[in-house]
Amino acid sequence: MVFEMESQKKNYCVLGDVYGMVTVPKEFEQLEKESNFELKLQVPDVGRAVKDFVRIREVGEFLSGALAGAMTKAVLAPLETVRTRMIVGVGSRHIVGSFVEIVEKQGWQGLWAGNSINMLRIIPTQAIELGTFECVKRTVSSTQEKWKKNGGPKLRINDMNINFSISWLSPVAVGGAAAGFVSTLVCHPLEVLKDRLTVSPEAYPSIRLAVSKMYQDGGVGALYSGLFPTLMGMLPYSTCYYFMYETVKTSYCQAKKKKSLNRAEMLLVGALSGFTASTISFPLEVARKRLMVGALQGKCPANMVAALSEVIRAEGLGGLYRGWGASCLKVMPSSGITWMFYEAWKDVLLVERICR
């Protein structure tokens, strides 16, 4: 409580409580009032921070690719199993016969043999691949615009000036090639494991045992068996795949005077892109698979050329396309569904950024 003294009303006041009173300068009254503060603890808004992080363009594209890949593989795992067995020459030569053979020997779950490692493989692979494609495509396009506006690097030799230009490069083709290259380098061991588990589940009953046995047989290099032919096969496939999708999508939207494809159109354009790219690069895919699982059959070709020669000698030129039908049955819906899911997830995760 506060009492003001009459004789010194302007300069002093009395502060007191139950224990007594004291005379102090009046300015202390204001300090006492201002010292009554309320302690507030602000809890970080974790949900908002996560939402803002996800809506960063690169993060949203990365997550969209991961989710699209996971959902696609969960649906199409049986076709992947049949395709892999036919390519490496295990079991029936016909799609229906291969399905029946797997079900008879391993039950319905045999159609999902190796699917656990396949899911572990496809999530980072698809995320890295689609994220790299978008990033490299934007970077090349941006660089082309800057060089067109400001002029590119120049080299002067005596009186001769050489101007460097990348206007002839296709950002989509470069992005597609980079996507296939980077994702293959990072995720190739998972691809090797998936093929081993799919082709020979008896020899490799689990991921842990498969890794252990492969390491004992060939060390770390066994996890990267067939890396060179994989890169050789992936580069034309990936380049053609992304180039086809973007080119057809852009041309179709311009012809129809629309901004984007609907879900059904994405499905069809993606399927067409996968079909074209797979058909062009399929012989390299056959050689790649033979190299990766050759050790299971006790004979591994020395290189890609040797693998191709071996197939031609044994089965003729038609052998280079053995399993092509099963591959198309898998690749076409896989490509279409992946693009459909990817674009859908981008709409969800990046909706606010797009609207801005």
C-alpha cells in the first residue's frame, strides 16, 4: 500500500506492507508498478515449421517423388517380379505361365518376392531421380536465360573471340540424363539386392542374409556388380523417358490451349513415355540384368558386350527382347501411375507456393 506525505507530496511516498513502512522517493512507485511483469513461455510451432519446410520447392519435389514411387511399387510389385524372372531367363517364357509357376511354387506371396527391398529401393531412387530432374532442368533453363541476356563465357585467342553457348542443349534431356545417373550411383546396391531376392528367394531368404552372403562372396564390389552396364542402359532410358513426357505434355497442352494435364491424361502420357524409352533401351536392360544375376547361375559375362553376344548366340536377336512384353506391362502402368501420383502430390505439398 502507498501513502503520500503532505509536506513532500511531489518528491516522496510511503511504501508499506504488514511488516512496516518506509519513506522512499516517489519515482520508486512507478518502478514498482512497471516491475509487475508476467512470464510467458512461447512453445515453438513445430507443425508450422514442418509445413514451411515441406513447402520448399526442392523438398516438396523430393517428397512427392518418394510417395509416388512407394504407392506405384506397392500396386505393381507382381509385374516387376514376373518381368525380372523373364529377363534373366528363369522359369516360363510366357507372362501367364510365369505367374502360374510362381503361385504354384511360392504361393501368392511369391509375386511380392523381394518387394520389401524393392520398396526400400524405390523410395530413395524415385525421390532422388525426380528431384534431380526438376532441379537440373531449372538450373539449365536459368543458365540459358542468363547467358542469353548477359552473354556467356568468352575465350580470346589472339584476335579471335570464341563465345560459349548452351542454347542448343535441351534442359529436359539434360535433366533426364542427370536424374538417371545420380539415382543409379546412389541406389544401385539396392537394385542388386532386389534382383537377387526376386530371382532366387531360396538362396537369399532375407535382406540381412543376402547382404552377408554377397559380401562374403565378393566384398563391397558385389553390391555394385553391373554398375557400368546399368549406367549405360539408364542414360538413354532416362533421357528419352523424361524428354518424351515433357515434350508430349507441352505439345498437347499447347494444342488444347490448356495449362496442365488432367489425371487421366497424365496416366496416358506417362505410359507412352515409359513404353518408348523401354523399347529403345531394352537390349541394354537385358545385358544389365544378366550381369547382375549371372553369379547365381555360375556364369557371369565379363562385360556388357559379352553379355549381349551370349544372348544373341543362345537365342538370336529375339533374345535381346526376351521379357519385353512383361516389361511393357510393368513399365507402362508404372510410368503412368508414377507421373499421376507425382503431380498430385506436388499439387498438395506445393499448393501455397504455386498460388503465390
